[in-house]
Amino acid sequence: MAAGGSAARVASVPHPTAGNAPILVELQSVAKTYVSRDGTEVDAVRPIRFDIGNGEFVAIVGPSGCGKSTLLHMIAGLTRPTAGQILLQGKPILGTRHDIGIVFQDPVLLPWRTVKENVLLPAAVRKSVLSSASARAAELIDLVGLSGFENKYPSELSGGMQQRVGIARALLLDPSLLLLDEPFGALDSMTREQMNVELLKIWSESRKTVVLITHDINEAVFLADRVLVMSARPGRIVNVHTITLPRPRTVSMIGSPEFGALSQAIRADLYAPRGDNS
Ligand SMILES: Nc1ncnc2c1ncn2[C@@H]1O[C@H](COP(=O)(O)OP(=O)(O)O)[C@@H](O)[C@H]1O
Ligand SMILES: [Mg+2]
């Protein structure tokens, strides 16, 4: 992890975890089978049952192609499940909605719009009152550490900065749920570590429920309350690890025996032969 004062930037706001928080999201035997044009079926996600607590930080790890993005897209309402349903605050998710924010691996910024204009995009699309959205955008740009860059264009930003714009944009409409699909996968390891610390700060300050897909086990352990491990395709849950590390998390915890043991346990699940842990 990045050294140098990062720990002090992690706010010490206590957070509810799975055990005591009301449920925000319910995955009720959710499954997805894609049907290609020639009629071939691809089982992407086997029926998954899982509840996410309000304010919880859940990380999902699993091999490439195991259905992680499919699962996240179903939660976002971008893809309909072929079986089961997903509830947000007790109501089925039937399509995209402003109370769910999503950040993709590629931040997909509009190159002809400034940082602030990109952050404001969801408000422009929904024709929300732009004056209040503008004030909110300024707050979020500050929250993600981009003050002073409001009027820059994406081509003038580093990859990490572009990803921060994507996160601010996803938070603009104040979603109760923030979904992140390998958002830092393309970043160098130092920037990635800094982004992890930033993300913890954002989570603490905005008090969102977060679901993060990552292929980095240490990132999952450092950030999450629970880490859900998926099997190779068709994806199913092989294990759920409760991360017992105290909060606020600091980079110094990464070298601790407890951190190492948690990472190792997750790694063991990922590399277990199929059929184990089922
Ligand atoms: N739109 C689609 N049509 C057909 N197959 C798809 C589609 N999207 C994903 N898949 C397949 O579903 C499986 C899971 O994909 P994905 O959810 O992207 O996995 P992951 O994010 O874990 O890498 C893969 O085999 C992929 O090829
Ligand atoms: Mg994916």
C-alpha cells in the first residue's frame, strides 16, 4: 500500500457490518444464462443467494469469466436475471435507477466535456435541477481529491484521476448503493493503493453500501467487511469471508499476521479444485 500519511486520511466513522445492519440488497437465487444468436446457451451465474447489509462494503473475487460483471450488471439493473430476483430495500430491481451508481473498469468519460461536466452527466441526462447538482458536483470533486481540476478535460488527466471522475459521477445522484467493477484494474500498483485509501475515505464519508469486484485479494481484504469468493464459470459462491480487521483500516495492517491469514484463506478458496467448498 502507499505509505506517507495515507492512514490519517481514512476517516474513523464506525460502520455497520453484516451482523447488525438492516438488509439493503437481497439476491434471491439469482442466475443468468446468456443465449447467443445461434442459440447456444452460456451459463454465466448459477443461482446465488446473498444479502448485503445497509452500509456494508462487500468485495467479490473470482477467476476471469466466472460471471462477476454479469452479477454486478444484474444488481445495477443493466441485465435481467434469467432466474430469481434482486431486491433493493425490499423492491425488485427491474432496470437502471438513480439510487444505484456504477463505476466500470474503463471510466468512459466524454472527452469533449470537462471534469465537472462529466460528473454532472447523470443530472443532465435526467434533467435534474442543475444548480443543486452543480453544488453537489463541486463537493464530490473535492471528496475524490480533484479540486482545481474541474475545468480540465479527460485527456489532461492520469488514469487514476479519470477513475476518480467516474466515482464522483456515480455518486452524483446520491445513490444508496455504489457498484464498482474492477475500477482500479488498469492502474499501476502505487496509484491503485492510493485509490484504495481514497475509496475507504469516500465510503466512510458518504456512508454508501459498496459492492466492489476485484481480482486483487489484498485489495478485497483491505477494503471489505465481507469477501465473497466465486467459482470458475458458471459462477457460484464458494465461500464468504468476514473480514475481522478493525476499522478504521490503516495501511500498516497489511503486514499483520491476521491480514496475511485472511488473504491466504481466500487464495486457498480460489485455487481449490472445483467441487471443494461447495
Ligand atoms: N452479453 C453476453 N452474451 C453472451 N455471453 C456473455 C455475455 N456477457 C458475458 N458473457 C459470458 O458470460 C461469462 C461471464 O462473463 P462476465 O460476467 O463478464 O465474467 P467476469 O466479469 O467474471 O470476467 C463469460 O463466459 C462471458 O463470455
Ligand atoms: Mg468482468
